Amino acid sequence: MTRTTAPAAAGEATPAGRRGLGRIGEFDWRRYVIYIGFVVVFLFFAVFLRDEGFLTPNNLLNIFRQTAIITVIAVAMTYVIAAAEIDLSVGSVAGLSSVCTAMALSHWGLAAGIIAGLAVGLVVGSINGGLVSTLGIPSFLVTLGMLGIAAGVAQWITASAPQPILNDTYNLIFGSGNVGPIPGLLLWSAAFVVVGAVVLAKTRFGRQVLATGGNRTAAEFTGVNTRRIKFSVLLVSSVVASIAGMLYAGRLQSGRFQWGTGDELSAIAAVILGGTSLFGGYGSVIGTLFGALLIGLINNGLILAGLEASQQQVVRGVIIILAVALARRK
């Protein structure tokens, strides 16, 4: 389990330290609520949906496959939220990236398609990061505006029509292929989780992200360029969202402006469920992974249970609220 916090100021007891004093040996279940919740929900569905095929290898693999792209987006969102920012544009960036990739593939080939998809993330991320870090505009407002701009551009340049992708090599690499019995999407997801967890926990950049989110003024006094950190996390978030759009395009073999719609909310929910503080300064990439899997598990179980879409939304919302309410206070 990778949980990372910004270092406390000299002489200041950390929350973990305060809990440890006088409580040695006491089990703080709130630290592990996401893992406990995941096991409880899994066992519940395993018992009550055993006749509906919940435990079949095919269904369990589907849960991982269906949450893989959200996990990719959520890993980058962990950095954004840990730095006390927010990015609401990731879903529409994924959609725009998917259509730009598809259009470039059809005209100029594989390399151009990949470059076009990544360029979307670089351009959008640079604009988001520049407006937030240089002009001081709240990231909520910047990325909310960018959500509409990216979605509108994607719909405009395609006239709302899907853009088919007939390049088999691209489709195999980005989502449709398997490595032995393992779906390629799972490998993409695993790679992002591993890299994200290591960078956040073990590198100078990860510590600076957490310091920026924990106390920006104190971070600046210690020499952290907080403007650069805010720019960087928003740039990374958009680039990763563009890769997610390319994965959508490869998995579904087409680019559409609808791909990624609503993913920003799912990614934010996964990050918060996983234990990252909404106010910054604390992050857990492994927790984010389990948050995404929990959402996928709930979606899958409710569908197998035969609930209507409206009922699924109600139950899903209640479970998420309960999980956050029970989570450890940071």
C-alpha cells in the first residue's frame, strides 16, 4: 500500500504520530476503509450474485477491463488533487484526443495519429496550467471552461460523426490487443499505477506535489517552485487524459466526441475514495486503484442484479457517500 504525505514542519507532530502516542497496538480501521469496503462489497456480490455469474473469470476480467481507462485518468488526477487543484476537463480532453487521433490516422498513418493524440493533451494542459499558475485563476473555473471548449471542438471538427479507425496495429497497441491471456488495457493500467505510485512516494517531484498541496506558503519558503508544480500536474493530467482517449479509440476502434464523457467525475470519486485528501497534501495511488475498482465492482454487481439505470445511480451514490463518510479524517 502506497500512502504518502507531505512532511510535517520541524517540531510538529504528524497525524500518524499523534495517533501513535498512547495508541500503540490500536488498529485504525479508517486508514484502510477503501480496502475493507472493497472486500465487503466483493463478498456481498459474490454471495448474492453467485448464480448470475459474478465470480466467473470472464466477469472478473471484465471488471478490470472496464475500469482500466478510468484508473489511468485517476492516477494523474491523484497528483492534481494532492496539489490542492482540480481538473474537470479530462473527460472532454479524452474525447477530443480520440477524434484527433482517428482523423490523423486515416490521413497520415500511425505515427501521425499518436502524435496528434498526445498534442491535444500538451496544448490543453499547457493552457490549463498556464492560466492557473501564471494568472492565478482557480483551476475549477479554468478546467470547467476547458471541458466545454474541448467537447465543442471535438463535436465541431467531426460534425458529430464517429471517426472509424482501420489501422490494426494501432488498435492492437491501444486497447484491443492481448498479451497472452492478459488484455492490453490491464497492462496500460498497471504501468500507470506502478509509475504513479513510485513517483509520488519516492521522488523529489512527488514530495514537492504533496508539499504544495499541504501548505503552499511553507513549501515556497523551503524552495519549492509551487507555480511550476501546479503547471506540471495540470499538464500531466491533460496528457494522461489524451492517452486515455487514445485507449478509448483503440479499444472501440473509432474516435468519438462522446468518449470520456463523465470520466472526470468517476476519476475524482476514485481518487477521493482511495484516500487522497480533497484539500491537498496527501495522496495514495494504490488507494486510487482500489477506488476505481470499487466503482467498477459496484457498477458490475448492480447490472447483474438487474437494477434499472435510475436505481443503479441511487445505490452507487449512497455507497460512495458512505465510503467517504467512513474514511479516515486527514
